[in-house]
Amino acid sequence: MEQELDYHTLRAALEWQVELGATEAISDAPVDRTVAVEPERPKAPAAAPAAPSVAAAPAPDGPEMAVTAARGAAAQSGSLEALRDALAAYPHCELRKGARNLVFSDGRPGARVMILGEAPGRDEDREGRPFVGRAGQLLDKMLAAIGLARDAPDPGHAVYITNILPWRPPQNRDPRPDEIAMMMPFVQRHVTLADPEILVLMGNISCQAVLGRKGITRLRGQWTEAMDRPALPMFHPAFLLRQPAQKRAAWADLLDLQARLKGTE
């Protein structure tokens, strides 16, 4: 006598069949399970008709146009005040929308030394001046150690300071290459108008923008030429706050800068 199967046994058997791939209880046609069946391949979508070949026009606010506009605005600026106004009116950099203030410069125009930093931070964005936070306080101490100050009345002992970017990037992120590219015409014009004897490139971003090279630990302390004048890459003070052991190297660079200034008096 056949054993009668209960509900739970029947359900377990059905679930086992489903796991094996069964999709029908009864089929109208017999299926030979000994023959491998190739899976059905999806049909390729019909090709869309070819569009006529047309050269893509550059976007009206594309990177090239932004750089061209920056070159024109910078070239027309005949003074530092005019350059500041041109930057304030420049519409192509999105950073301006999230910044509180344009951070143009600090110190004495006409100073022998011009410092190019990277970009404003929170404190600089709030006050509208470069290097006013903790890094700026350290910079002032570094400069004072070799007889320089941003507020010195004598151009021989004064410094003039600006950044590659005049607006703070969100969350203090590194500037993007397109942002650097559109600001460089203004930076070059800024250096021309301020006319320093020596440039100090402070930090990796400054070296990347001006020299086209990165790796501040290799570049620092090595005199080079940029924008038709001697240039000295140095560690950024913010880096020195994070890596105090590098202050010794920064001190050596400061002494080298001091010797260069004394040698050209």
C-alpha cells in the first residue's frame, strides 16, 4: 500500500523542484533533458540612423572660454586696484558663489619678496585677507625671524602676499586644474604689477600652478626661475603645523632667502 504524503512533505518536494529550475508542472511537448539547450541570446537593438557629421561647438562657458576671458580681463588691468576689480567681476569661477569674500592680497605692494600661497581657508574667507589663521600666524613668525614683515614700511623688509585662488574652495579641498588655469592669467598679471624681486612659492599647489611640477618635499629649497624672476619653493605653514619636524628644513630655506636678499642689496 502506497504511503500517503502529508502537506509539508509535498511542499518540500515542490520547492525542491523549483530550485532545480522547474517552471511548469505539465508540458504539452516532451522535453529531452539529455540534450544541452543554448540559452536564448538577447536581440541587438536596431541601430539608430546615423546623424550628420557636425563638429561639436565648444560650450559657451567652457574652460577655454573662461581662460580666454581671464586673459582679456587681466591684460586690461593697469593697476592692482583695477586687477582686484576685474577679479571681483569675473563670472566664470564657480568658487565665488560659495565664498564670503574675495581674498586679493595683503602686505606692501612693491616689496622685494612676494609670496604666492595656495587658496584661502575659513579665516581668510571671513576676513578677506590671505594668511590670517593659524598658518598665517606661523608665517608671520617665520618672516620676522629673518627681518621681514607684511606691514614693514621699508620695501626692503616688507613682503607682499597673495594666493593662486582668490576664493575659498569648499571644505578647503585642493583647487582643481580648471580653476587654477582660469586664475593663472590674473596671478601672472598680479606678479607683473607688484613687480617683486623674488617669488616665494608656498606649498604644492603654488608649485604646480607656477612651475607645472608637484612634490614640494623635492622642490623646496631649490632656487628656480618663474615669471622672469628668481623663485624659491617652500613648505606651506599649514603643512608645518601638521609636520613640525619639517620646521628645520623650513628654517634652512628662510636663511637661504635671507642670504639671497642680502646678496642683492
